[in-house]
Amino acid sequence: MRQSTRRLISQTGVSLCFLILMACVGPAPLEDYSLAKTAVDSARNAQAGRFAPGFLGQAEERYRQGLADYEERRYKEARENFLRARLLAEKAENFTALKKAETG
């Protein structure tokens, strides 16, 4: 009986540690990933590489960093990089639209 009690306590402790670690990681930022990818692709399709290469380059770099963070399960950092990538890509696309309108 004493042996089974120790085993139960040990298994409970391991399970508890696992749950705590999983809670710290948090859910994978799949929506942030999708939104960032869509925004970067949209900026590319709008020719932001020609009209707003700085913003597009920054967006692509943040997106790549977000992917690396995601693969390493650093979900908080990945979420932040995906958000920044999306904002920069949207800025690149908006700047591109403005420049296209100015040049006719």
C-alpha cells in the first residue's frame, strides 16, 4: 500500500508539472499567423515591393521571425511578431495604394 501511494503521488506531481508548463506556453497563435500571412501576401500582390520596399521588408522579416518563434513554441513572441508583421504589411499596402493614386 505504501508503494502504491508513493507512485500515485509521483504520477500526480509529474502530471501537475506538465499542466503548469503547458499553461505557461499558451495556445498556438494560429489566427495571428493566418492574418499576418494574408497581409504580407496582399502587400506583395499590391506591388509594395516597388512602392514601399522598406515597410514590406520589415513586414517580411517580422513574419519570418514569427515563424521561427512559432516553430520553437515561443508563442508569445510569435504572436507579437505576427501582429507587427500584419501591421507593417497593411502599412506597406496602404502606402502603395497612395503612391499609385498620386502617380495616376
